[in-house]
Amino acid sequence: MNNKRKNINDIAILLLISIFMNGFETGGYQAALLYIGEEYSLDHGAQGVIASVELFATMIAPIILGSLADRVGKKIMLTLFTATRVISGIIILLATGSLQFSVGVFILGFATSIIQYVAIAEMDDAYPVTKHQRMGGIAAMYAFGAVVAPLIVGFALKTALGWRTFFAADAVISFVLAVLLWKISFEPRENPEDAEVFEYEGAGSGGSGNIYIKGVIYLCIIMFIYVGVENGVGFFLNGFMHDNVHSERGYIALSIFWMAMIPSRIICGYLSKYRRLLLCAAPTGAALFLAFLSVVTNEYVAFVVVFIMGFFCGAVYPNVLTYAADYSGTKTATVIAAITVATGIGGTLVSFVFGFLEKAVGFTWSFRILAVFLALDLFFALQVVMTKSKKLNSTGG
């Protein structure tokens, strides 16, 4: 017990690095898409298709493997699929055409999807007392990875391997991380008996052990919409800056977008008791500033608007994760997997459609359409916050 207390944050550090690497992959792929498209002679429509390949993999991974982590163990799943990232990196490095690249990025998306929901579920399990506060840190680390990655891509373009240097770095770091995950214990670092327990109306007589299905469905819809818009903006922000703002520094705008999410997500972790208000305000503010961005033509104004939009966007994910921790009962991996499926579907569909939408109506109207779509999240957020809940007293009454 003393050893656990002494090393209470050891597993948290590796889980946070795992989430960081997922954000790293997301931000890097988004920043590199324009240059990948140039090398393989892909227009915006085709770029949207290969962007959706990775996101399609993130969607089907939890559908195929779903609650497997709750049965075979989170350590095995997290270690195995972190190692799988190394394989995907090698395939991407050796790819000579868009088809081979798509195979590599599909495997990468499949692996990162499993890593995402298993790492979050393990954080819930390992830290039952402080899991709400830690959700902000998890979401912030994802954003931090996505901030760093576009800058690495900018550097990679100057190297002999070009954008492939980014994927090489991802493979090397993933190899080291897989070894560390295999060596560490996944036992809880906090006493589950000290955790707060919630019961939601409609959760059933089983109490905190049951999944609150209705609440989880609302969370899935919120993330379906939000991640769809986030990926639509993320993958094509560089192109928007290039075509509409006439800026060659679109990768910086993308980095700013993700950077703004870091303080937002950390703040949400500490203000988890206000998650009802934050869950409603976040998509509303993001939708308004996305609509504003659609008409911006000045580079520096675009940077400011992107930052504010990213700040609002950043608050969606941690608040959804906080509610997910409340709604999951003892099936943390299952609920996070369901939410991950929803994010994959949203990201896949929007990224696939956006490339063709941009060709049809241009970036301005495409971003406006996304803004309206994102505004729909307010309705489902209201459904979540109106859910009646109560803390169980110490006698379980």
C-alpha cells in the first residue's frame, strides 16, 4: 500500500502520454494532409476520402472489439495496440502511393481508437476518487499533442523524408511507450470505497453498477456532432487559410486551434461541478466563432478567431467524459467505447463529405454549414443537464 501511495501517479503519467500521442497523431495528420495530397496528386475531395479512412478505422475498432478490454484486461489491450502503431508507422514510411498510405493510416486509426477509450477507462478505474478532475487533464493532453504535432510537421517538411518524418517520430515514441506500459502494474492507485457514487433516474435498480443508457446515448450524439465538426475544421483549416486568407501558415492556425483547448480543458477539470453550464456553453460559443471564421480574410484576425473557437471547442470533450464517468457504472471501457464509436462515425462522415462540399460551395459556406450543425449540440446538451441526479448517502439510500 505504501508503494502504491508513493507511486500514485505512475500509471497516470503513461496514460496521459498515450492520450498525448493520440492527439499528436491527429494534429500531425491534419497538418500533413495538404502535403500528402500534393505528393499523391489528390484534390480536396480525394483528401477528404483519405482523411475519412483513418476516422472510419476509429469508428469500427470499438464496434469490433467494444467491451473486450473489460473482459481480457486493459493492460493487454493498451500495450498491444500501442505496439500496433509502430507497424502502421512502418507501412506509411514505405508507402509509394495513396493506396498503401491508406492501409497504414487505417491501421493507425484502428490502434489509436482502442488506445483512446482504454486509456480513459483505465484512468477511471485506477483513480475512482479523483477521476472527474483527471478528465480535464486527459482531454488537455490530447490537445497538447495536437498542438505540438503541426509544428513538428512544419519542421519535417524541411527534412529529407518530408512529412514522413512525423510518422517516423510517432513510431519510435510508440515503441518506447509500449515497453513501459507492459512493465507497469494496472492496479488501482486509489481506494474505490472513497469514491463518490451517483444514481440517475432511469438507471435501474442495480444502482451504480448499471450503465445509464439514455444519458450515454445523448453523450454519443453530442460527440458525434462535435468531433465531426472538429475534424472537418481540423483537416481543412490549412486549406482554408491557403485559399481564403492567402496564408502559407495554416499549420500555425491549426496549432493555435488545439493550443486553445489546453487551458479550456484543464479549467473544466477543476470546474467539473459546473459541467451542466459548461456543456451547454461550449458548443454554442464554438458554433458562433466558426461562423465568424468563415468570413475572415486577414491572417492575424483568423489566428485570434481560431483561438477563441478552440477554447470553446476544448470544453466539450472533458465535460462529456465527466458525465460518462458518472453514467458508466462498472463498465467504463464499454461506455467510452460507445462514445468513441460515435466520434468515429461523426469524424468519418464529416471529413468524407467536407472535401466534396468545399468543391461545391467553397470554404465560406462549408464552414457555415458546419457551424449550424455544431449548434445542434446545444439541444442534446440540454437533454443531458436536465437529467435528474442525486448522490447516494453513505447508507446507500
